[in-house]
Amino acid sequence: VHLDKLSVAPEGAKVPSRTYVSGNPALDSGREFRGNDVHCLSIVFKVSQILWLIGEVYLFFWLFLVSKLALSGLLTTSWRYRVLMYWILAVVTTSFLALFVSASLKWLMIGRREGNRRSPGVLASFSQWACDYHYKLSASIFFSVLPTSRVWNVILRLHGLDVDLRSGFSDVFALPPSVVDQVSIKRS
């Protein structure tokens, strides 16, 4: 029996031999444990994460370039803080565009999740990690500018959250894209 890192098996659980269990609570993943197989999958997962992070740098560069081009003729008056305002608007616009890219990534890479209790494979785990990481990275700046805005209801609805427009959020990072379609938030 191989129990994955950070997995918890209930006390007195009966686990068949030569199985790989993961999750919290630990469930049978349906795969047979073959020694170093888990280590190879972990290496593939980590290499995929590094490649994704390199892609994220280029993605944010292009989004920043698009937002700079969109704002290029907006602040033409001679104002003392014009340059500072231009850069602040460019960074916030980049974050806003990245949130729409995050919604697209969620639907392309994850889709609608069902509430199954089987542990995901390497590709599904990577997709969930990539979408959650991109969301947290892109939401951080926009959330610092508009923390309690109703715009978050629309953004999270684009990610698949069943939410009405009267509800408010104090922490949008608690709802990553990999789990939002399993949650419903309604204000009664």
C-alpha cells in the first residue's frame, strides 16, 4: 500500500495490498502501486509546472503589452501624476484581462467538474493546479484595487460559480476555479 503525501486514511480503514491511495480522506485511486511509478509521475508534474510558469511570464507580458496599447492615447493632458496613473491603469487592466483568460483556461482545461470521489490523474491534477495558480496570480492585483466590488460576482460566474448579484465576497481566493462549479452562493 502506498499512501500519498498529505493523504489521510480513516482509522481502521481496510486497504487492499499493492494499491495507491491519495486524497483526504484517502481513497483508492484505481491504480496499482509499482514502486518508483509515483516518483516518475511527480517529476513529470514538477517539470510541467516549471514549463507552465515560463508560459505565464510570456502570457502576462503580452497582456501587459495589450493593455499598454489600449491605454496609449488615454492620458494626453499634462498632469503631474500622468505617468504614474498610466502605469497603475496598465497593471490593473492587465490583471482584469488575465481574469478573463483565467475563465477561458478553466473551461478549456478543466470544464465542469462532477462531484466524483476518485483522485485525479496527473493531467487533471496539473490542469487544476495551472488554473488555480493563474487565477490567484491574476486576481491579486485586481482584488487589491476592487476588493468588495460586484464585478467579482460576474468574474466568478464566468468561472462557473452559481452566484447571484446581491452576494458579496470578502475573500475571492477561497474559491479557486477548480472547485467553483461545485459551490452555490445565494443571498436569501
